[in-house]
Amino acid sequence: MGATPPIPFDATDAFDLGTVVGDLAEARRRWRVARGRPLEPGGRELPSRDELARVVGQLRGALFPMRLGPPDLRQESEDFYVGHTLDVALHALQGQVLLALRHQDREQRPDETALRARATALVRDFAHDLPAIRTLLDSDVVAAFEGDPAARSVDEVLLCYPGVHAMIHHRIAHRLHVLGVPLIARIVAEIAHGETGIDIHPGARIGAGFFIDHGTGVVIGETAVIGQRVRVYQAVTLGAKRFPVEANGHLAKGLARHPVVEDDVVIYAGATVLGRVTIGRGATIGGNLWVTHDVAPGSHLTQARSRENGAAG
């Protein structure tokens, strides 16, 4: 069968694009005026989500070259690939960091030379943190393999598990958050959120050996603190119980409002833990529970009953 012939349309401007373009320009102008943004022509003001997605993909390959790198990579060329990939990724990240720093400090109008020096120093510090990030990710991969009887190898875990994919992004995003570019960190986190359905704020502090099983619907808030060897299942929320308001009526920012989860805790599917509560070491939170109070170490909470330190609740 031959190709379907194109449907003929009138070549005139059937969509009145001139009017649409003009109205969009006016909408942008109103937005910029309302927020004190410059109206004069200039370059991009904000980091690019697409560029950061490319950077994170390159960083994944550099962190795990023989499994997440190019399909034709040979082990004898591993270091050459890692060096070249990091050179490209870190230079691209440097440009995105510079945009983020300009945006953060736009009201102070900082010196451009100083901003560039800050961007370079920040990315250099991030680069030196990559071996530690790789070590943390190795512990996450092992935790996933050991915590899931369906896992046949650590390689399967790294290649297939959305929880591990989300943690690669989180370990990168958290370090960028700590180094002082929270917007870039948030973009990196939201890329993983869109790909996996796992929402981890880059400010959350997560210890070694963290395993998210299945993963879809997991939410971990900005000020959550998670210890070592913690395991959570799908649809778990570590969230805030309430949102204090400042005198001006705006929500207060940066307050410690999310849970502290100590070492060796297991939280099963659908559980919701809210507020600055502490889940004690070795505790188990059953599925679909709503927890808004501290849980003692070693406790086992279920819908039917709660048992703390061996005593029936």
C-alpha cells in the first residue's frame, strides 16, 4: 500500500499566530513586571531540566560504567570513559550551577567573576564527593538485593529497581542541596520522581543501606532523617503533620517537621508517619498505619494491635 497523501490545508495563517504570539509576550511582560524581573533582552535565567537530565545520565554512567555506561564499553577502557564523561558532565553542571547562583543572588547583583569562582569551587567539591556517593549507592544496592527474595543478583537490582534508580538521583541531589544549589537539587530529584513515582526531597538525610521496595507512591519530606539499613515499601509517606504559619501569613520554611527514622526500621506498604516523631531503632510499622507519635525501639505496630518491647498494647 502506498503512503497516505497529506491532507491539504489553506496556507494562510489559520491559527492567527500573530495575535497569539503577541498576547503571550504581554503575559510574560506582566509576570516579569509583577516580580521585579528584568525586561531587557538577555540569556536564560534558570537551569535547564533537560540539560540536568543529561548530566545525571552521564554521572550514572561514570558511577557505574560497566552496568549503566555505554553498551560497547570494555573494562580496559573504563577509566578513559569515566574521565571523559566526568569532564563533559562536570563542565555542563558548572554552567547550570552558575545559572542557579545568579538566580539565587539576583537581588544582590553579585560580581560575575565571584559567581563563576563559586560555581567552579562548588562543582569541584561535588566531584570529590562522587567516590563517597558511589560507596553509599553500593550499600543501597546490597540492601535491595538482600532485602528482596525475588532479586537474583546485585546487577539485576541496579539495572531494574526503581528504588535504586531514585536513590542514585537522591544521593546526587542531596549533595548538591548541601553544597548550596537547592534549585538544581530539586530538579534532579523531580526527574527521578517523574520516572519512578518516588518523591524524595533532596534535603532528606538518608543513611547507608536504604531500600525502597516496589517504590511507587513513596514520599519522603525535606527534613526527614533516616538511619542505616532502613527498608520501606510502596506508598509509604514520611510527611509533615502540620504547617506553622509566620506572622505575615506565609508558611514557615525550614522547620524540622518530618519524622526521624532510626537504624534497622521496616515500614510496610501504605503506612503514613507524620510530624517530627521518632521511630525507634529496630521498630516495625505495619501496612496502612497512621502514626503521629513516637514509637519505641523494637516495637511492632500493626492494625490489629501494637506491641512495644514485647508487651501487648
